Amino acid sequence: MTTKALEKILRVQLAERQIEGILKGRETVICGVKGAQDNWGPRLYLEGQGGKEFLQMNSNSYLGLSRNRQLIEAEEAAASKFGTGPGGVRFISGTYQPHVDLEKRLAAFHHRQSAMLFSAAYSAVMAVLPALITSETIVISDALNHNCIINGIRLSRPAAKEIYAHLDMGDLEVKLQQAIGAGKRVLVVSDGIFSMRGEYAPLDKLVATCERYEENFGEGIITLVDDSHGVGAFGQTGRGTEEYTDAKVDLLVATLGKALGVNGGYVTGSSTIIEYLRETAPFYIYSNPVTPAEAAVACKSLDILEGPEGGALLERLRSLTKRLQVGLMDLGLEVLCGEHPIVPLLVRDTEKTARLVEYLFQNSILATGLKYPVVPRGDEEIRFQVSAEHTAKDIDFVLTVLRQF
Ligand SMILES: Cc1ncc(COP(=O)(O)O)c(C=O)c1O
């Protein structure tokens, strides 16, 4: 047995990805963290960079909770009590008290009857879509939905799949009209926050549009939103795009691994749907949950988010986001402004985006460049992500470095 022939093919495919400009290449290895001091936020040490300290402007830990002392202590306490891993899937050997507690907390946080944990938000979406999409279901999906939604739909066997233009509720309505008579059930699915540009789906309009057509489908129109970037980072109290747009969808998926500072994913909705998913979703039945310690930490994240500290962190996040946006505009740069801490600096040129990312790196700033073909030509950008861990001094440092480019 040899894999030589296969490896030859794979090497060609990797080389092709490099030529196309979509090869991710070597990952940056973070080998140390320096805590905040002297009005500077934390700094990272990277493998191969000696003692150079990097400011991270590309993390999804929007509230900086992943390094929060209370969370670390909660994790240590739960690991000491329950051990490090769940030891099996939940229905056989692995449902721990923190899993149950967290599900109750998440349901209450989102004003739902029930919630269900998964090892990741990606798994949650991959589980929920095929479970609810039957051969008589029409799926209608935003054109720029996250990869987990695309693959979740691929794993399903719908009667038909329709894509509406990004954020275009008029086009969603057209697709709903066209679906009449073609299936018993419709499932409309969208990201809450779209991670490329930090835009939000107008969920109030999305729900209202679906309601207008609901009676045309015997099994109704189900709305599912993945707000992984929104929960904990967006909306007055961090309840995400639903809160920002004053809407409530049928099923909400989100991650514990971004603003909440832990790891894992979940879905919230009615208790009947969640009960059905627990019985049928293979990503739940045949795959380990998050560790009991991770679940305990996520409960602590919710304690913080729902308390005065959470309000202060969100306020700080909004203020730092605004500081960066205003500063970039003062430099005459093109920036997309919203309340979400993803701040896209539009460069609109692939080669210049690559040069700018490298320049920022040389100047100790980690930021993500989104280039063609990942984004269409002309939409190339540097994506900055603000965190409540940053300081005004950090933001001003980024602006000073950019001024000199
Ligand atoms: C919309 C969306 N869903 C899911 C995920 C994945 O979350 P997790 O890491 O919990 O699987 C992401 C992460 O980028 C995301 O943006």
C-alpha cells in the first residue's frame, strides 16, 4: 500500500491553489501572551518573531473574555470537579450538570423555550438544516451565507434550493412567491452578522416578509439564523442581530467560541424542535459535546454579559469601534461603518491589500486581508476586528501606523 500516487495529485492541487491565490499556507503560531499594561492592551508573541510583540486586530473574541480571570478560574474549578473531557456522547455517558445548566441559561438569554449544545456552531448548523429540510422543503438562502450553511444545505435533500441576492428582502419575497405550490415547507436561512463586512441581516424585514407568505405552505415557513458573530458583540445587551433589529426568528444558532470567549455552538428554539433534534441530529448523537469545563465557563460568560460588567464591556467595544472608524475616515480612507466591531477598510486592490497586511505585520499589527478570489475584484479589504480588550492607545497606534503607509 502506498499513498504516493495520491500525494502526486494532491501536490498538484495545492500548487493550483497557490496559483489561484487561495492557499492559506503556514499558520501563525502564537507562543505567548503579554497581559495588558500601561494603557496598552495584550500583546502576542509569535513563533519565529523573537521578542516582538503583536497587537491582534483579527480575533473574534470581541469582549476579550477568553483571557478573563473569572472565566479561567471557572474553567479550572469545573475541570477539577468533573475532569477534562466528557468521556463520550451525551446520551450514553457524557451529560454533565454544566451542560444542562448552560442550555437553560442560553434558552433564557435568548428568550426561547429550549437550547441544545454542539461541539461547534458549524456542527449545529450542519445538524439542524438536514434534520428540518425534507424532500418537500424549499430552502431559501442568502447568497453570502457562511460556509456551514452552504454545506448544511448540501447535506440535505430539499425539493429545491433558491438563493436570494445578499440582504435583498425584495428578492427573498420573489423566491417565496416562486416557491408557492412547489413544496409543503419553506426554510429561510441567513447569517445574522456577515463576517466579511460586519453587515447585519434585516431580520425584522425578513420575518415580516416570511409571515406574509406563511399561509401558502402547509408546514409553514421556518426562519433559521446563524448569528455567531452577533451574539455577545452586537445589540444593546449583546443579544445580537435579533436585538438590534427587534426581531425573533424561529431558530437561532450561535457560537460560544467568539464573543463568549469559550468554544462550542448551540441552537435555541421551541422545546419540541429541540427535543426532535436531540433524537435525530447525528452531529449531536454521535459526537462529543463541549467539555463540562467549557460549559461551566460559558455560564460564567453569560453571568458577565448579563451583569453590569457586560454592559460596560459592550459600551467600551462600541466606543473603540467608533474611534477606529472615525480615525480611518480622518485619514481619508474608505471604511464601512456600522455598530459591529468588524471594521472593513476597503482597499479595492489585491496587490495593495497584500502589501498593507505585510506592512502592518512589520509594524506589529495582525490584521486580515481579504483578497481576490476570496472576495470579488474591487472588494478587497483589510478586516480589522476590535475587541473590548483593546485600549484607545492601541487604536491610535493602528491609526499612526496607517498614516505612515
Ligand atoms: C456565521 C458563522 N457560523 C459559524 C461559524 C463557526 O463557528 P464555530 O467555530 O463555533 O464552529 C462562524 C465562524 O467563523 C461563522 O462566522
